[in-house]
Amino acid sequence: MTPHMFPTVVLLVFMNVRLPAKGCPLPCACFASITDCRNENLTSVPQGIGLQTETLFLTANQLTTIPPRAFWNLTSLTFLDLSNNKVIPDNDTLDYVRNLLSLDFSENDIQTIPTDIFQPTPKLVWLNLAKNQLKSLPNDVIRNLHNLTYLDLSDNFIELHNNTFEGLYSLDTLILSGNRLSSLPSVAFHTISQLQILELSNNKLKYLPNNLFDKKDSLTDLILSNNTLTGSIFPALRGLSSLKYLYLSNNRISSLPPFPLESFPLLHKVTLSHNSLSVLPDGLLKGLNQLSVLELSDNSIAQLPKELFQNSSSLEYLHMDRNMFSEMPMLAGLQNVVELTLCCSKIQHWPSEVTLSQLEYLETLDLSSNLIVNFDMNIVRNNTKLTNVLLTNNPICVNMNLSVAMPLKCIN
Ligand SMILES: *[C@@H]1O[C@H](CO)[C@@H](O)[C@H](O)[C@H]1NC(C)=O
Ligand SMILES: *[C@@H]1O[C@H](CO)[C@@H](O)[C@H](O)[C@H]1NC(C)=O
Ligand SMILES: *[C@@H]1O[C@H](CO)[C@@H](O)[C@H](O)[C@H]1NC(C)=O
Ligand SMILES: *[C@@H]1O[C@H](CO)[C@@H](O)[C@H](O)[C@H]1NC(C)=O
Ligand SMILES: *[C@@H]1O[C@H](CO)[C@@H](O)[C@H](O)[C@H]1NC(C)=O
Ligand SMILES: *[C@@H]1O[C@H](CO)[C@@H](O)[C@H](O)[C@H]1NC(C)=O
Ligand SMILES: *[C@@H]1O[C@H](CO)[C@@H](O)[C@H](O)[C@H]1NC(C)=O
Ligand SMILES: *[C@@H]1O[C@H](CO)[C@@H](O)[C@H](O)[C@H]1NC(C)=O
Ligand SMILES: *[C@@H]1O[C@H](CO)[C@@H](O)[C@H](O)[C@H]1NC(C)=O
């Protein structure tokens, strides 16, 4: 591209100018190898799509059936977006697009995937089937997609079988959230040897089979929020030695084993908010030298173990809103914390000097909606980075004019 062409390109892309160019069907917009037919209320795939097309957007139209030759000879096509239509796919829908790498079929009300639909497209790397009405995937339908790395099946009604994911040797991301899953076959993920990201949030899982994650030492992100899991799941997680992100919020965890997370030395973030925890084990954070974010909001915690944060020097974000604290919890060890939130408990006293003086990187301290009546500016004098102390909805905000005492704030 020559430099003086650039403004024209920008105009075409941003103003959606119609190009009556050869190989660009009306009402689409085309540029180079991109054919863009989004949002046009199309009821059929336009004829005459340029054979040079590599990227084809048919997003947000009214497409229902795709005639057998709709994509005839489009052998350059690598990216096809059919999302947000009412397409009923057929065995031959993808017959001519054998170089396809990326297919978006999300939001189409699809009820079944025809057995042979992906036969012509063994190169597929990225497949989105989210937000349809799928109840299952026929056993062999995706089995030949050996190069598939990303599969999104979220917001369907999928039930998993032992061999649903067989053959997906390259899969690293599997999204299964929002499927009303109440149980998982213990071998369901065993054949996905490269799996890194697994999303199972928004289901109805009560427990996890003990050997569900056998040999899953590639897994880095495990998202289990919004289920009805209890503390009994921790033995099932034991083998996940590469885990960096563990999301367990919105479950029914009321107790934790003595060292629940110690087999995850690489853990960066843990969410345990919206559970029923009242007591945390002394060894909750044992071995977590890289933990940077800990979410404990919306539980019933009244006290923290004395030495909980002893080795938590990497922790930067600690959220403990809406618990039952009646005094500032012990925070010794948290020398690098940047953001500490403790709103909506029953804390009565301003944190002591010994508590705050160690938190030298603290920028935000949220103590709003507590019962704090007094404060001492001298105590925060050493906290030179502290710019935001939220005290809204505490008695102190009624009794005192704090507009003179930055960084304390009585209004958000
Ligand atoms: C598509 O149809 C809707 C409803 O009939 C209409 O409001 C909208 O303007 C149409 N869009 C185009 C691009 O024709
Ligand atoms: C597709 O290719 C065949 C064989 O090369 C040719 O006969 C046919 O006209 C082509 N169709 C289109 C729509 O280009
Ligand atoms: C797809 O092809 C298979 C045979 O390979 C057949 O059993 C099935 O009914 C076909 N599905 C559709 C939707 O045509
Ligand atoms: C899968 O990917 C590998 C490595 O990129 C490549 O050599 C192979 O041809 C691909 N398989 C298919 C069916 O395209
Ligand atoms: C699924 O795998 C489990 C464990 O290997 C086995 O006990 C069970 O019989 C299998 N179910 C089916 C339907 O093959
Ligand atoms: C949790 O899942 C239910 C359905 O299973 C859904 O309605 C709700 O919005 C989800 N909540 C969150 C916070 O995602
Ligand atoms: C902190 O680390 C020391 C030395 O590795 C260890 O002895 C101690 O048990 C750890 N404490 C906690 C609460 O993890
Ligand atoms: C501030 O820090 C200095 C040096 O670390 C220490 O001697 C002093 O007691 C601290 N003052 C307060 C109010 O925390
Ligand atoms: C609070 O103090 C500020 C600055 O001294 C002053 O302008 C303001 O009127 C005071 N507000 C009240 C409610 O006393």
C-alpha cells in the first residue's frame, strides 16, 4: 500500500462506502480480500462474492438456508462470520471453503450440527457455536478437526459424553459456560492434551469427579464461577500444576481444606467471592508466591488467620467487601498491596498505625459503609501513594468535615 492511499482506506472502512467494484456483490462493502455484508437484512447469501475473498462477514442478517453453491469456488476464504442469523446448517454448507480457518456460527438457534458439515474443512483453527440450541454434538462431527485450538459452545444445552472432544489434539481453549451442565464425565477432557483455558461457569455443577483433570498440567485458566460447587472439589484440582487463574466465585463453598491451593505455585488470581465462607484455613495462601489478586468479597468472614498474608508479598489487589469484620483484619505481610477494599462490614475503628504503615504501596483503601467514627491523619502520613480513602456512609462522614482531609473522601 502506498502512503497516500491510506486516508481512502480509512474512509471506506469507517463510512461503509459501497464500492461497485468487480467481485463485490450489492449491498456489501469490499476492500481488498474483505467482503463485508453485515447488518443488511439479507435473506440469502449474495451472489457474485469475489473469488479473492479471504474474509467474509455475513453477520446480523436474516439468513436461513445456505444453498449448496453459495460459497462456490471461494477457496481463498479463511474467515467466515455467519453469527447472528437463523441459519440451519447442512452437510454441504461448507463444501467449497476447504481452506477455512475460522468459522463463527454463534447466535443462530441451531438445534443440531449435521454429521458431515466439517468434513471439507479439516484446517479449522477457531470455531464458535455459542448461543444456539444445541443439545449434543454427534460423536464424529468435530473429531477430524485436529488443528482446532478454540471451541466455544457456551449458552447451549449441551450434554457431554466420554468422547465428545476426542480428536481435538490442538485444542487449547474450550468454553462450556451456560449449558446447564449438572455433571461431567470423568474422562471428558482426558484426550485434550493441550488444554489451557477451560470455562465451565454458569452451569449447575455440584461436584467434580476426582480424576476429571488427570494429566491436565497444561491448564492455566479454570473458570468454575456460578455453579453450586462445594469445598469437596479441591481434591479434583490437585494435578493442575500450571494453573494461573482460578475462578470459584458464586458457588456454595462453606469450608476449605487446610492447604487448598498449595499445588498451584504459579497462581496469579483466585476468586472465592459470593460463597459461604466464614473461616479461612491458616494455610490458604501457602506456596502462592506469585498471587497478585485475591477476591473474598460476599462471604461471612469475621476474622482472618493471623499469619494469612505472611508470604503474600506479591499480592496487589485484595477485595474483601461485604463480610462480617467488626475490626480491621490483620494484614501483616501485604507490603505490595495497591488496592484494598473492605466495604460494607461492621468495622468501627480506623486502622491502626501498625496495620497501615507497612502498606507502603497502597493507593486505594475502600472502607465505605462501615461504622467508623474517628480517624487519625498522622497514621496515613507515611502512606505517600495513598490517594483514595473511601469512607462514604460511615458515621465519621456525618460528624466531621472531611473536605479538609485529603485523601479521605466521604462521597464517591
Ligand atoms: C432491517 O430491517 C429493520 C426492520 O425491518 C429496519 O429497521 C432496518 O432499517 C433494516 N436495515 C437495513 C440495513 O435495511
Ligand atoms: C467455479 O469453478 C468451476 C470450475 O472451475 C466453474 O465451472 C464455475 O463457473 C465456477 N463458479 C463460479 C461461481 O465462479
Ligand atoms: C448428513 O450426512 C449423513 C451421512 O453422512 C446423514 O446421515 C445425515 O442425515 C445428513 N444430515 C443432513 C442434515 O443432511
Ligand atoms: C495442521 O497444522 C499443521 C501445522 O501448522 C499443518 O502442517 C497441517 O497441514 C495442518 N492440518 C491441516 C489438515 O490443515
Ligand atoms: C465413560 O467412561 C467411564 C470411565 O472410563 C466408563 O466407566 C463408562 O462406562 C463410560 N461410558 C460410556 C457410555 O462409554
Ligand atoms: C448464573 O447462572 C444463571 C443461570 O444458570 C444465570 O441466570 C445468571 O445470570 C448467572 N449469574 C452470573 C453472575 O453470571
Ligand atoms: C511462609 O514461608 C515460610 C518459609 O518458606 C514457611 O516456613 C511458612 O510456613 C510460610 N507461611 C505461610 C503462612 O504460608
Ligand atoms: C513512618 O516511617 C518511619 C520510617 O519507616 C517510621 O520511623 C515512623 O514511625 C513512621 N511513622 C508512622 C506515623 O507510621
Ligand atoms: C468544610 O470545609 C470546607 C473547607 O474548609 C468549607 O469550605 C466547607 O464550607 C465546610 N463544609 C461544612 C459542611 O462545614
